[in-house]
Amino acid sequence: MTYPNTALSIEHSTGHGRSAGIFLLLILLLAPSLSSAKIYIDITSPSIKKMPVAVFDLQGPQGAEISDVIRDDLTFTGLFMCVDKSSYTETASQPFSQANWLPLGVEAVVKGTISGDRNFSASVKLYDTADGREIMNKQYQAERSLLRQIGHTIANDIYQALTGGQGIFRTRILFVGEDGGEKGMYMMDWDGQRLRKLGLKGSLMLTPHWASDGTKIIYSSERGRQWGIYLLDFLKLTEKKVFSAKGINMAGDFFPDGNSFVFSSSKDGTPNIYSYQLGSGTVRKITSTRGIDVSPAVSPDGKSIAFISDRGGSPQVYVMGTDGQELRRLTFEGSYNTSPSWSPLGDRIVFSGRKNGRNQIFTIAPDGTQLTQLTDQGNNEDPSFSPDGRYISFTSDRERIKAIFIMRANGEAQKRITPRSLKAFGPRWSPN
């Protein structure tokens, strides 16, 4: 089975030329089937007890670096507690023994080896201490430069073996950054590592939006004093302007099919919500009000659109069908709510709302119940869910400069993941 990980470096020049380069980083994962279908952690449970796990440093060159990545990934989930290595009574080279771990309360043990120089191989085993048996045995091969990606891949496999769910450790986050007064598009791993600039520029640039298969994005940018909506295709290595008109045009979400998207535009006067078909270039007007309708977000099933409107006197979150019918107001608290985004299951909407003079992150159910505040420090904006719905990325200025933060979907474990030297905003978590 092959797991590709592709990083693109795209240079865009104003005027007459574009050039693109691609670096394919390929990880070959030899993945035998898991020997157990047992679920050790029910991630749907509202009260989950952290599972104590022992993660040995992989034996061999740079094995400790890979194991650090695994521990960091597992710990951030809030589902696992990585036991201090000083408490281990078994060495890395000794065979796994159930008797060495039961007295410590450790429920799972990770052991492995790494060998090779420029190209390396890693062998990793996961043990269930309660049953005293091996539940995962996998081999990994990659170039030495891909150590972190291998660590994330191993963490994903451990996560799946113990929870039955897909991990997010190989996902990426796109955002807009400003360095030295120049705005550009950046991409990084979910934990903020391997930060790279894509080379897409504009005097103004807004939040990017992923297609559901992760092969392309759309975003808004002002170039030559005109707002346009641009599409970047990661497979074709092309960037093109797909829509422009007088006024401000702001990209929203793709529909699930990836062939059309929603956006807001003031081309006819006040901003309204439209849809755009990529193949035909067809533009369809969805809302038509004298007020302001912006920030459209498509539900995962493609049947509803959440958006911001001031038709009731102040900016609030509304939901409607894709034809503009069945309109209903969702938020009634706060005088300024914005930037809605759906969870992958469609059971929650995250948004930014003003409270006590500052913008905070909230979640709410699509029926308007279960309003929950997640942040309380600084100004917090631009939220988006991870592909499993368990985490949220957002912008915050709590450390003076705007930066990208992530947190668990219940508001726990908030941490900055972009460098302090880079002004960053508008993050969007990749779908895969």
C-alpha cells in the first residue's frame, strides 16, 4: 500500500509568467492487517479516561526523534498519557513481557527499530498489556528527510489500532501569512512543523478553502486593484483566476462534489451569496437583500449553507438551503458574529462572536442549541475543524501578533503553532 505525501512549491509572478515546481515525497508503507478489531478507547464517549501508553525510543539512528513525534501526536489528542520513560522496568531490547507493565498501569506499549542511512526502514510493534499480545506489527520505508512524516504515520496507525478511527497526524493547515509587509499563502503540518511558502501573492489575500478531496483550493486576492477568486490545483500545478467582478468577491466553501463553490460578491451593490460552477462558469444568485450577506459555508452533505447576514440589524449566523429557501437565524447572542464553518459530521457550526469587546470562538448545533464558548484570551477568529471534527484551528492575537492556534474541539489544549516572527491568519485544515 502506498501513502503519498506531496509538498508543492509554486512561484507566481505578476505580469507575464508563472512557474511551478513539485517535490513528491513518497512514503512506502508495508501495512499488514491489524490482528485485532478490539476498540480500546471509545472516542465518542463524553467522559474518556486517558489511556496510559509506553512509547520506547526506536532503536537506531534518529529513532528518538521519531518517537518524540509519536508521543507529541498522541498526547495532544487528550486520549493518551505517555508514561515517563524513567518508570519503565523493561528495556527496549528485551522481549515484551506483560508482567513488566501491569503493575505500572500501562495499557499499551510501543517498541521498534530503525535502520539505514539515506533510505531507512522502521519496524514498529504495539502490544496490549491486558491481553499480553501483539496488536500491531508494521514496517515503514522512506528517505531520511521524511523522519517527521514517518513519525506522524506511525502515530496514525497506533491511533487507529486503539480507537478504530482515523488520525489527523498527516494532515496540513493552509493559512495566509505576512512577512516583511508581504502577504502570501503558507502550508504546514498540523503541528506547525515543515512550514513552507507556496509563492502565491497578492496585496490582500483572504482565507483559503479546500475541496473535499484535498486536490485544490480557492481563495480571494486583490491584484491590480481588483478582487478575484483564484483556484490552485495541486495535481495540475496550476493557478488561475476563476471569477472577478467589480466590488469585493470573497470565496466560500466548495460543494462536496468539488465542481462548484459558494462565494459572496458586491458586484450588484450590497454583498450577496452566489454559487459558481467551475466547468461552465455559471453564476447563480442565492440571496438577494439590501443588507450584507457574506461568509458562506457549505454543510458536509451539501444541502445547507451557513452564512453571516445583518438583515436582523447586526451580523448573525443564518442557515438556508442551497436554493436560498428555508432560511432561519441561528445566533441571537452577541452583536457581531462571523466566520461560520461546519464540523465534518454536520453536527456543529464553529464561528467567531464578539463578547465583552473581544472576538471569541463558539460552537453551536445547527438547530441553534448548545451554544458553547471555547476561547477567552485575546481576539480569536477564522475557526475551522480538523477532518475528524475533534480539533479546531483558529487565529488569535493573544500574544500580540496574529498567529495560528489549534485546540481540542472542547476548547482544551490551546497552543500556537506558527512562528512568533510571522503574522498569520485565516487557517483552514486539510480534509485528508
